[in-house]
Amino acid sequence: MALKDWTKAQKHVVAASYLGWTLDAFDFFLMVFVIKDVAKEFGVGHEAVALAITLTLAFRALGAFVFGRLADRYGRRPVMMLDVGLYSVLGFSTAFAPNLTMFLIIRALFGIAMGGEWGIGASLTMETVKPESRGFVSGLLQSGYPTGYLLASIVYYLLYAAIGWRGLFMVGLAPALLILYIRSSVPESPGWKREHARVSFLDVLRRHGGLALYAIVLMTAFNFFSHGTQDLYPTFLQVQHKFAPHTVGTIAVIYNIGAILGGIAFGSLSQKLGRRRTIVLAALLALPAVWLWAFSPSAAMLAAGAFLVQFFVQGAWGVIPAHLNELSPAEARGTFPGTVYQLGNFIASSNAVLQAHIAASQGGNYSLALAGVAIAAALAIALLALAGPEARSARLSP
């Protein structure tokens, strides 16, 4: 379905959901650039600050469930506005943390708000667009995540020297402007029905428990794949290779461009090849690029390896918004995709601390920690996708 054939409502829904996930990720990924600075200011080690990433990821599961249930009860649109406002204010509040304890509390609360956005935006979008557009839109929507990382990279590159780490988080208030756009231009999902509000989520789990368990395990592998290749990569470049902020920012821009292109390319491919086969293809193609990404000696080679790894990592991820929504029970589509995704995130939330610990045990060498997680996650995703179900033709709206 060509873009010119989309209705105005469909265009606004896709744009709002894409921007919501982009700006959510922007607030999150500011954190990965300043671990060293926060640790220095509060007088602690990198592992202590990396706990902030773990807490954010862990609490996203709670946010996905709470905001998902609200979206199933009251509609996607109003709950999405509430969620965007909360994650913007909490991202901004990070700048004023007086000590490590408050810093960790604020990032945990931010995780709750962050966890709500993806599920709501994905269900609103997939219920609104035509079935033949789902693959492309899935890749586009998921590419909002690396787009947010790209924006954080650019802001870090341009502003860090002038405003420091606290100033970077102050920029995180800007996403609140998205609320005005959603209020003025975005309609409610045609797939949302008021009668779904009366359905017990426990009843949904009783009827679809096996599917939920499978999806959680799959998303655990996916989250190790993404966060294992993203969250500590700037720290790896700063600490192990001693690169300056401009070099780190430049490499991050390059690999996030690869991630955006990969998400759209493989999401679109899944419309023809199928969701499962596309996921397997992207996961396995990431394996040959790992050595270049983790063990290269120069900035140029590391940038090339990072571009390729993120092209395939986010290529696999580009299929997920469509895949999870197609598998989801209709009466819990606001809750199910986001909750299983974020429960996978919760299980994988130890990744940053785990990789930092492995690196510390190797005398500050992050290469083994990065490569080991990436390879294990890619293989797990390929096996799980092959073994799982697919519902590419599922009807998501009247």
C-alpha cells in the first residue's frame, strides 16, 4: 500500500507513535553517554551507575502492564498523552538528582513511564494501518528506538561540552510537546472496543498462558540482543579505547543510522518473507559482524562493525511490533504486546551490570562481554523464532 493511499488519520497515527517511541528512547539513551560522568560526580564506580539502566529496564515491565490496562479500558489515545507527559517530566527531573540514591529512584520511575509507551503506540498503529502496510510500518515504528539513540548521540556530540550531563537531561523535557500533536491530530484506534475493558487480564492469561510464556522468553532474548549491543558500547569506546566525546558521538550516529535502515528494511521484508523467517535471517546475519564490532583496533573499523551489527539487530527488531500485535489476543492488545516485551526487558535488565562486571574482571576489557552476549542472544532468537507461531494475516481492526 503506497503512502499516497493512506488516510490522513493513518498518517497522523503512524507519525505520533513513531515520535513517541523516538523521544522515549532519546530520554533513555542520554543515560548511556554519561555513565562515566555520573560515576565521577557521585564518587562511585561505573557498575553502580550502570544499575540505573538496570532499574529503568526492570520497571518498564510494570509500566507496560499499568498503562496497557489503562489503554484497554480508556482507549489508546488519552493514555498515550498521559504517558508522554510523565516520561518527559521524569527525564527532565534526572538533571536535578542530588545524589546517587535519588538518581536511581528517578530513573526507576522513568522506567515505568517508558515501559508504557511502546505497547500503546504499537497497538494504536497496528490497529489503524492496513494489513498490507504492517511490515513497513512495523519497521518504521521500531526504528524510532535507534532514531532516539541517534538524537541522543547528536545532542551529546553538540551540547555535552557546553552543558554537561545535567544539561543533557534538561533537554529531555522537549518530548512533552508531542502531547499537543496527539491531542489535535490523532484519532482513537478503530480496534479499541469499550467492552474489552470488562475482560479480566487473568482470564486472558489462563486462555493464552502458553503464548504469553513463549513471547516473554522470545523478548528476553531480543532484549539481550539490543541492550547487549547498545547500552555499554559508548562506555566501551570511552574507557577501553579512550576516544573523545566527539569520536564516540560520531560512531554512535553511524551505528544508529544502520539501525534505522535495518529496522525499515527487514520490517518491510517480513511482509513477503514472513515474520519468523525474517527474524531468523537478521539474527544470523549479525554473527559475522560481531568480531569487527567488538575487537577492531581503530575507530573507523569499529564504526563499520557497529553499523553492520545494529543494521541486523534492529532489522530483527523491526518485525516485532507487527509480530507481537498479530499474535496478541484482541481483548488485551493494549496490554499483551507491551507487557510481554517489557517482562523480557525485566529479565534482561541485568545486562548492563553483567557486562560491566565481566569487563571489570578482565581488567577493563569490554570486548569479550559485548561479543559473548551478542552471539548468545542472536542464536537464541533464531532458535526461538523457528519454533514459534506466526499470524501474519491476523485481523486487528473492523
